[in-house]
Amino acid sequence: MDVVSPELNSLLPDEIMDTEAIIMDDDPPAESPAASGQSQPSDDSPVPMETDVPAVPEIVSLCSDAPPTQLTQAGTTSTPTGSTLCSTTSATHSLSRVSLTSGSLQKLSAPFTLSANHQIILNKVASSPGADTTRSQGTTTTTTTPGGQQFMVTAIGKSGQPIVLQLPHTGSKSASVQGLGEAKANPQHFKVVTVSSASQVSTLQAQQLKTVQIAKKTQVSSAGPIKFVFTKAVNNKGLTAQTSVSNVITGRVLSTGSPVTPPRTITLSETLGSSSKIAISPLKSPSKTMKPVQTVTVGGVGAPQFKTIFPLSTPSNVQQIQVPGSRFHYVRLVTATTGSSTGHAGSPITNSSMTAKPMVVNTTQVRMSVPIVPAQTMKQVVPKPLTSSGQVLTTQTQQRLIMPATSLPQIQPNLTNLPPGTVLAPAPGSGNMGYAVLPAQYVTQLQQSAYVTLASSSGFSTPTGIQTQARLPLNGLSTSGAAFRPRKPCNCTKSQCLKLYCDCFANGEFCQNCNCTNCFNNLEHETDRAKAIKACLDRNPEAFKPKIGKGKEGESDRRHSKGCNCKRSGCLKNYCECYEAKIMCSSTCKCVGCKNFEESPERKTLMHLADAAEVRVQQQTAAKTKLSSQISDLLTRTTPAITSGGGRMPYTFVTKEVAEVTCECLLEQAEQAELNQQPQATAERMILEEFGRCLMRIISSAGKTDYPSINC
DNA sequence: GAGTTTGAAACT
DNA sequence: CAGTTTCAAACTC
């Protein structure tokens, strides 16, 4: 049985959720030994994380063949903090109890059972086989079992070496490890921890541990392997292909024994050469049919820099996003949803040959992976692409905050203060350790200006690379639904949209289709944006929390968290945040001359006027819509009959010449009547009759291709 | 559309 | 923490 160091148990619970638990490594990527291609220590030498281990965040994706039944014991609650590091998005595996709210991290104070459908962020640790040591850096803790089986458990560590361990769906035989940096030369030990039952999570009691010892060894072959594909993450430039990793590592699972997870040993087999993929074969593994997984490839077509295998049946809760040209990697954390959703619903992958079918996301501006997992607050789902991959794009609607995955040690946002739906993203391969907090609607924001193309593997290689297209939702809402959430474009000129003056920034959103100038609130300025976010959080840890929240018990459901400070507006203009939010001022307000209270006659009058105005607007809108519809309908019904003459509208035949001729005809009738000394009434009648004839000629001529010929 | 007013955010 | 400045939205003309 593996042993978890006491330090681990005492360390993780309180630190992970704490702001101080996250440190952004400020070392530039180029200074990283791994990034710079410098020689690495020997295989067996300990790797002090402080120095030898490059700050190369990694995303580790592993597969587990754990039976799905392990994950179906729904009902337990999450950790006391309400957060979780491990979660799943599987609709069939109800893991809400082991999942945390989006954007938060779970405290890990005890080992968990390795299982499928979970993700966990681990820290890479150095090893000293045989030594009964325990070391800790930040939340990174390592220990060594008497048998020399070293392992560690951590979540988000201060060491700056996070690894996102992604366990695809149950039964998957493929997974990927994004980036291993120096691991190619140094023995690395990872404690692969996950949760197989909710109770284990809630009680933080381990039922099983699996230690993956990764060391540089010769290739170990095995029959019926479960392949773990290690893919080098994008380097610090974010553009290097995965082939940049020359050496690979080997390792094996050293311990098993969970009642729910069949014992097995997994060996990481080394692949020499320029390949960055490492085949990890289990020494003992139940022979199972490989289940389809989803590979999301981003980057240039044909040369993906970033590949992750996503499960199709039980999508991961980590959505990785890579934007070429950016050295940041993004991962969206979503919590479990028992619903419906989504993803592969209605289009299950049954063809095993589709395993690892890549989904290419092409946009006009960026390429990025598209999450396939359902989000906790998903409102709508984009219609499933026509590909057989069964991918469904989802999004979220909650407030989001974006932070760069860059190396900014001072950026240590309190995760608990991040709005729900935020996305933490380690920056694998960037050479830096960091986290990116993306707006949950980040993807959809990008889609506002670009379509995302989803393509199957075949489409990936085609010239067009397009098989199907799907318009991603905007601002968290599907375009298919009428409910676009309107967001007013900002007009910032001096703040670079990096201060709370900017509504977009304050709402944790990228500027999109705004009128701002010198905008930095975008992916192109991740670093500056991260600094700005950090600054805001330093000033006010709750800067990005909604201002309008639920009031105290007995008070109104909605109230301004800080209250307004109006002095001149009487809190009856939109200057007042309370009034703007359509709530009344409360005791927390410090306003002067407030008229925004329940019994205020001014307020009532204003409300009545506002209601009346709203009704008027609605009526006008309805009238316009009806009129427009009628006109459209009329044109639709009449056009075919009257536009047969070369498609021209009848009035186009009333040219100047036609009008002149018509007038001549009418004048001639008037002259005739005058010559015949006809009464005025008769003259008028003759003129009108002539006018009628002229009109008839014009109309009849409209059906001909020639211009009308009018003769009196 | 330009100018003014306003109050939150930022700064000192 | 208070006073001041900056800023962008709301508002007015």
C-alpha cells in the first residue's frame, strides 16, 4: 500500500484553494534548460524542482480502463469547499459529487483511487528511489515508500510544475501527456491520483493509489497494451510541433489494488528518435476493446503542435485550447453534468476505427481546440456537426475571467474569487508555469468573428480541411437560439480595456466588436491582461464578482454588494448602479438624496413612465415587424406577376419619356374637349379616361421586355 | 454628434 | 481611509 506523507495531507487541503497556492513561474521559457535544449541530468539523479526542473507546465492525459460502474455512484457531495479538482463531464457517470464547480480546484489531502473519467493536476516531482524522503514545495509533496516506489500527490502546486492528468473515458486505451519537458532525461515520478467513487472524494480517503513511475528506461513491451501517448506540448513559442521531443520516458504503475480498479501495471515505453509520442503499455491490463477517443488537434494543419485525446463517451472536464501564435495553452475546466447534454448524444461512436479521430478547429484568426465536453452551465448546444465524431460544442454563460498562462509570479488570483465558469489553463510547453483563466464563452467570443470548422480526421488532411461547420455560440448562447446575450460594446479609449472602467474587462470578457481603441483585452495581450487582472484582484479580491448578488436574509433577493454612492442623480438615473440593475438602494448604499426606494413617488413615476415607454417600444416594434412582414408578403405575391418584364418593377417603366407622353395625351384630350366646347365635367372625364388608358398601357407593357409605347 | 454630467474606479 | 483624479457611460442639447 502506498503511503502518503503527512505533509501532503496537511498541506494540500488548505493551500490549494488559497491564492498563495498558485505561483506563476516567472522564469522566461528560454531560460529553461529543457526549453533551451540544454543537457539534462542523468536519468536517475534527483531533480530538484527548484532548479533542474524546467518550468514546463504539462498536460498529462492518461487513459484508464476502469469500468464505468466505478463512477456511477452519484449522490455524494463535493468537498467542503465546494470545489473539485477531479470531475467529469460524462453524462452517464454522474460525478457531480466528486466534481467541483467550474474554475475551482479541489483540495487533495489524501490519495484517491485511480479511475477513469477524472482529471487531476499533478506536479512533477523528483525522485530518489529507495529513499524514504518527503519533500515539499508549495503543494508539491513527494514521498518514497519503503519499496522505493515514489509518488506524490498534489493539485496545483507552487512548484510551477503542474501536470494536468486527464483520464479519458473508461476503457480508453489511449491518452496523451502533453509535454514532458525534461522528463526525457530525468526520472520523473508522478502520482497518478484520481477518484473512483464520490465517497472517496468527500471523505478524502484513499482506496487505491496508483503510482506511475516515469523513468528513462528501455522500451518495455507488453501484449495487449493500453497505450498512453505522451505528446510533447507546445514549447515556449507555442509553435513547435510535437516532434520536438526526442527522448521519451518509461515508467510503470507500481501499485494498484483498488477494489474498484483492477490491479495493473502500466509501463511507459520509450520511443527513441524525434517522435514525441511515448507508448505506455500496461504490463498487466485487462484486455479490453479500445474505445473511441477524440483527438483534438490544434495548430497548423498537418503539423499540429498540440494534441490531446479526448474521450467521446465520457468527455473530460478539461478542455484544452491552443491558439497558434500564442505561447499559451488554455484549458477549460468544466464540471460534471448529468444531463443531457451533449456531446456525443445521438451520435455515439461505434466504429473503433475512429479512434483518435482528430477534430480540427479552423478559424480565420486562430486555431484552437474546441471543447467537446458539456459545461456545467451550458445553455445550449450547437447542433451536432455532421461528422460522425459526434462532437458537440458547448459553452457557458457565466461570468468569466481571463488570465494568461504566462509566467507572472505575482499573478496569484484567489481562485475562490474567480467567477464561476472560469477556466484555469496551465501553459504546457510554454516554458512557464502559469494558469490561464479564460472566459467560459471564450470560444464563442472568438466565433463571433470567425467560424469554427470542425473536421474529422479525413477532413483534416483534405485541402479544405472542412467537413462540417458549426457556428459556435456567442457569449454562451447558441446562435441557433434567438437568445444572443447582447453585450454592449465598450468605447474605452484610455484604459486599454484593462481596467474595470471597461465593462467587457469587468465582466471577464474579451472585447469583441467593440469601439475601443488600443484595446488590450484580448488574447494578443495576455500578459498585460493578466497583470491587469492581478492588479484588480489585488485592489479588490472580489473585483470580478458580480456586484448584484443576493442580499441578507430578510432583504431583497437582489442587492448591490457594495452599494452605490450617488450624490446628484437621486439614484434614479442609470448613473446609479442600483437603478441600472433595476434594484432599489439598500442599507449598504451611501447615496445622498436617494429616491430609489420602495415608497419613493419619484421612483414610482419613473417606473410607470419606463413601463409605458417600454410598452410603446414594444408596440412600435410589433407594428414595424407586422408592416415589414406585410410588405414582404405583398412583394412576394405580386412580384412574379408584375416583374416578368425582365424582372423590372412596374414603376420602373414610368420613365420620364412615358410621363411626358402621358401628359401629352392628357393635354390632347383637354384640347379636344375645348375644341368641341365640351362642358368642364365632360372634359375632366375625357382626361381621366385617357389617363386610365395610359395606365393600362403602361401596366400591360410592364409584362413585356420592351419599354411601353403609349400612343394617344 | 458634441459637450456635459455622473459616479465608479483608480490613484495619491 | 479620505480626498483627488481618471475614466467611460449616461445624459443633454
